Amino acid sequence: MKIAQIYRFPVKGLPGEAVSSVAAKKGSGLEGDRCVAFGNGTIEHQDGQWQSCLSFTILKNNKSLQKWQVESSFPLITMTAPASTGAAPLTFDASSQHGRDAASTYLSNHLPAQGPKPRRLVSAPQGMFDSRLSGISIINPNTVAELSRVSGVHLDPRRYRGNLVVEGLPAYSEYGLIGKVLRIGETRIAITKSIARCSATSVNPDTTEVDTNGPRLLATHFGHVHCGIYGTVLESGVLETGASIEIENEATEAEELVPVKISPRFMTILRNEDLGSGVVELLLHDPYGWIKSEYEPGMHLRVHLPDPLWRNYTITSASDRGISIAVRIQGEASAKIAQLQEDEQLLVSGPYGVLTSANVLGSSTAIVSAGIGITPALGLLGDAAAVNGSQDLRFIHVERGGASALYCRLEQMAAGLKAPISLDRIDTSEGRPAAAAIAARLRGCSRVVVCGPEEFTKMVFEACEQAGISASQIYSETFASPATDLERLFENYPPAEVSCRGSEKNFTWSAENGVLLDALEEQGLEPASLCRSGSCGECAVSLLRGRISYPLESSARVAPGQILACMAVPAGDIELDA
């Protein structure tokens, strides 16, 4: 592994410059990298004080920045506004207040404000990085090449604005460097986390135009929106193109700097157990202990295979021994996962999901599941305190043939709890139950949790309607498979009426309108959004009435009663607080 290219970004948000050699500073990053940043008018800035990237003028919120040009010989920086402005270049001294004031005026003349506050070009001696503790960003071009291959979109690694582009690293293996220390000559870099990507990656660095949805490409094909890794410089030194990169296997300094995240990382398989009926259960070792602090019973793990393929699996148990997921073998991805053996590595992310005991269990709750959908039920039963607080808890499980190993486990778990629990298993060998049969079992419940395939979920919703249960009291989480063309997933959704209480907008949604975020923007509304791929949660909006569907499952968490507009489509008439 070695450095293929080095890039420095003197002005945060503006394009970078290629360099062949640069000093890396302990506690900071490359000399002159992000050494100044221009406020966007949302808050007032002070020199040397780190602030969120959203308070600066950056590519994420102003795509025209890619049309600028930047060169530097630190502390002198030369900026050139887009050719269409006719402006001459400006060279200024980033280390002097006079120079930064002149640069502020130049930038203000060509970049619109995004808030009412005074705008300043502030100095950032430690580097105004997106992540406070990071100083070096590293991109693996082989991972970018894989995304290009499967998406059919040519993606230059420069889209991801990394400081170091490395070669000799297999695709996806950069996530295995988290928690490790890299040595490059005298420089030592602790790798702390992966990098979640925003809409800035939608800009083509050559044409300077927005030509794709960068985060959605990642979310669709990789199952997450991460590309690249962040590092913190532990020891200063000089970095040069062509320099070798070594992994210090005995170093432990990086482990203390790694924050708890739900981002991609490798887990080790401790056990692969065949449960029969085409189901295997994997016990995984979490090397960072992230699951323990983030997991709530009912959540799921996302598994990422290198083809790339990805799928979601409910966590059936989480303890100091490891994390268990049950996998039904019914497709290419699950077949490959089922073949993994002890000590093999598996790339995962999560935990995800809002179908947790705290969110869905009430005084009288029915959990209705089908087939492998029983795994969320096992997860919910793992919260003994929440379960024991229920006055009436009913499990209705539909499966074919004799009781599965997972259903037997459900029986064992239920027997060890204090709550009044009823178990009702329906064998479909002689036919699937009709909505009326399920409705009879639901009467008297105040809440219903549905876990199963899309058609099964639709039938249970019909049963709930027959039983007089409000749609607002029905909780479901259907795991959709990834799709190359997200719009194709909308084809089977009929038109629906959308009412917006806040703006008093009313319109008819149809498949060609796309996701709700796109439809709302077409109506002249300006809902908040950032990633547009279901990972950040910025576009969350309250669903006041009706039901939505996620054709491609999102990863961000939202509060009960809220939906992610960037991934949702109506499943019938709805009302939004928008």
C-alpha cells in the first residue's frame, strides 16, 4: 500500500490542488489544508474556533464552488472566481487579517449569503475539517472503481475530496483499518472512522456539473453512504507521492480515538449454526463494542458483501458473547452469507431501525409475523422490562409445516417472562390465512406490529382495518431489496392525495413524481434535506394521517410519527406536517 496522489484544500469548500510533497502536522492535518473557511451567514464565526461544516459556504450547499480555482504556496492563496464572472484572480495572505478581509470581500461579491449574519473568512490553524478530530481523509480508488462498475457512472476518486488517494488496497478493505495506526515514513496516522458522504459527491470534478446523486448511488449499491476513512495525525512528518504505507499491528493509540458509530466495519464470525428449514444463525464478534451502546431490541444489522450485495437481518440477540442474526437462504446474498465459516470476516453496518420495544409495545399489543419475520419478534422479547409491562401481548406467527427452531425459541423466551403472553401459530400447509381470520385474533388490541413480506403486510393492514385498529397504531418494517433504478420501484404504487397542513398545499402524487421530497419541491416547498439517500435524517417530516412505504429501506433513525421524505412514497392518501 502506498500514496498514489495527495490533495490539499486551502479554502474549505473550494476545489483542491494536487501536491507531490507536504508536511503533516500532529493534531492537525496537511500544512495549509482547510486553513481558512468562509461563513455562509447562518452564524457569526471567530478565528480558530471549530464550527460545523453547515455554517460555512461549502460544496454541499453551493455546487457552483467546483467552478472556482485555487492554488497556494502557504500562507499565500490564489482564488479565481468562475470564468463567467469575468473576475481577476485574488492572491491573499491567509495568515494576516488584512489578507483575509480582502478575501472575504472577494468571496462575498461572487457567492450568495445563506443567512443574515456577517460573513467572514476565518483562519483555522488546526484545519477547519468536517470532523473536529480528523485531519487526514483517505480514499481507496478500488472502492470507487467498484461503485463505478456497478452503477454504470464513471466516478473519479477526486469527487470524494480526499487528502490521500492510496493504491494497493483491495476494495472495501479500508474499513478494516479503523482503530489501527498507519506509518508513512516518520508520520503516524490513527484511523478513526469512515466518512459519510453528502450531495457534494454529486458534482463532477472535471465538468463541474451535478451529473448524478452521489449518496444515493452509495446507498443503492453499497447499502450505506460511506466512502473513505478519516485519520488523526499522531506524529508529524512529510508525506510524498509514492511513499509506502505500513500498518502498525501493535499500536493501540487509535482505539481510544474511535467514536461509537453505526458505520461499516468488519465483524468476525464466531459460529454458523444450521437451524433447519433453510435458516442459519450467525454469531458475530463486534470488535469495537458499538452494538452494546447503540442496540435496542428489535433493531437490525445490515450485511455488505463484496459483489456488491447487501441485505438486512434482525438482531435476534446481543450480549457480551456476540451478536446473532438469523438468515433465511432464499437468494444469492443469503446463500453466500450462509456459507461463511468460523473466523471469516463480514462487513456490516448498524444497528438500524425504529421497530424497537420502547416504540411499539403498549398495554395491549399483537405481534403478527410470517416466516423469517419472526426474528423481530425475538428481538422485541429480548427487552424483558418492556415486555413485562404489557397487560396483553399476543404473538401470531404464520409459517409452513412444523414449528421452526426460531418459533420454539420464541416459546422458550415467552415462558421465562412474567407478562401475560399468548402464542398462536398458524400452519399454512393447507392455505394461507385470510384477513378475516387474522382480524378475529386482533380484536381488543390497541397496537399491532407487523413483520413479514410486503404482501403479507398488506393483508395484515386489511385485517387491522376490519378489527377497528387505527393505521396510526400499526407498526411495520419491511426490508426492501436494493435496486439499481429506484424509480422502477414506484411503478406499482397508485396515485395518492397528499395534504400538507403547514403550507396548505394539496396535490395528487403519482409514480413519476418520485419520492415525497421531490414531489414537495415540485410544489414549491423547501423541505430540509442533505444526503437525499435516507442516511442523515435531515428531511424527517411528521406523518399526520395515512401510511407511506419505503421502496428502498433507509438507514437514518426518526422519531415515532415521522418519515424520511427523501425515501418515502405514499401507500394511500396521506397528510403531512409540511
